[in-house]
Amino acid sequence: MYKIQANQKGTRTIEVSPQHLATIEKYSLLSNLVDSNGIIDEDILLKLKLNIRSMLETEVAPTKNYSTSASTSSTTPT
């Protein structure tokens, strides 16, 4: 478990497991977000939140498309 300082004063920390770090690396969640100073501020957290939301929506969207071809039947007028 790692502790990351969450504010400038050092009064808040975030505990991160190796599994969390692996997920961050796997999905490149911090790629192109962190400024050159290495500090993650509120603006960067907002970008991260929007990126994750977008990723989740694209993963969920394909499961919402149900095929209706099996439930519809072709009828011919007599």
C-alpha cells in the first residue's frame, strides 16, 4: 500500500494499492494529465474524472444494444 499526499499541507493522504497502480498504468489514466511540476490539482482531477466517465460509457454502450431480430417474426398477408 502506498500513501500519496493529497494536499499541499500534507494533512490528507490517499492510500493506493499495487492493484490500483496497475489499473492506472493499464488504462494510461494519468497520461497527458500531469503538468510538468508533477502536481495533480483540481483541474487535472476533473479531466481524469471525465476521461474515466467516457471510458465507462464506451464499455457499457455495446451491452445496451439488444438484437430484436429474434423477437420479430415475419408475417405475410393472406
